[in-house]
Amino acid sequence: MTKYPAYEFEAFNAIRFLDNFLHRWHGAVSGGRSLFGAVGIVASGKDVKADFASLNGRIGDYKFEWDGNTLECISDSRRNFVNRGRFEVDFNDEPCEFLNEIWACPLREARDCVRASVSRLAANLKSREPSAEGGVQKRFDELSRIIGLSNREQDMLMIGLCVSDDMLEFDLSENRRSRFLDHVTEIGFYLGCGADEVMPLVRRNARLIVSGLLDEDLALSREAMNYLNGLDVVDSIQPHGFLTMR
């Protein structure tokens, strides 16, 4: 059991989505701290330290130095320095505090270590059942059954829940278009599929939209968020309108 058992259901799924995302996303992220929020639920900084042992000595223009649980990266290149060529991270901190720092370094080997670390966590979690504490899984399953959500729609709803709980993040691209289109693309990355597979599930007549589970930006609706987190009691859940609260 983790130190935050009430969040395991969301966190286990978030790690699975994050693993998909990182293997498809190759650039920097805008913001990004919440992108790694779930890692701190299932692992400590020291738990993932060994995944970064290969970042040692000189790699290209970069030099990595370890001092206990602290890793420092410096670069002699002015171009690299301007573009996040230096960082210092402490593996005594929560993973979300330093994984984004390491990912921001424009060095393939650094990002590959982040990918490998998240993949290892995702593989380890496949055989584990999340804690039922908090009742989120029970409410999620009930909601999915009544609305009649497919497995893919359930995953999309779960992504919305993880974003609302700061375990994943939207609006990561530095080249913004519209929130809707950006979120369609990002959902595809989290699911491990193309945006063309997401689009039919988020049209105006799609179940996730008609039921009121997702809002116009494809974020989790306030009503759904409050229900799943146990903040509201629902008199009835209607497949064509998730609206009747008391």
C-alpha cells in the first residue's frame, strides 16, 4: 500500500497514461509539474533514483555530477545553458518536484531516463490492485455502468479525473491552437492513439458530452468531479444528463 491509499485508483491509471504520453511526446512541456503528480503517490524520490544512475560524467555537451542524493547538470555550451542546460535536483524531494526539471533538459538521454522510470513503475503496478479507500473506484464503476461508457470512454473520463486531481496535466504544448484541439491531441497521447480516434468520442452528441461528464474543453465537469470525489450525493444518474444532485 502507498502512503496515499485513497488516491491509488487514480494514480495507478495516471501512471499508465503518463507512460503512453512520454513515449509519444518528444519536446518540452509548458508547465508540467502536475504531469508527474501521480508518481509521488506510488514512489518516493529515492525509489526512482537508480533509474537515473546512467546520467553520470560527461554526455555530449553536458556534465552530470552526483553528491549523495543530489544530481547536478551543467553545460559549457551557451546555447544549451539558455535552453535549460543546467539543473540541480534532490532525490529526497517528491518526484514531481524534479522529474519535470530533468525532462526540461534538452538532452535525449535525460528524457529517456524519465521514460524508463515511468515505464518501470507502470509495469510494476499492472499486477497490483489499488486500495478501495475513499470509494472513488466504486463511484467511477457505477457511473460508467449507468452511462454505458465503453472502455475507451472510461479511460477518457479517468484522464479528466486525474487532471482535476493534479495527477496529469492539459495545455502542455508551447504552440497553442485552441483548448479543445490541444486537449484532443493530449488525450490521444495519454491513450496511445491518434487524435482521429478521440474526435468521434467528444462530438456534441457523444456520450461523454451529452451526459455532462466532460465540459466543452474536455475537462471533467464540476458535477462529475464532485460526485467522483464524494463531495455531492446524486439522487439519480441519467444517461442523457448528469444533473440531479442534492
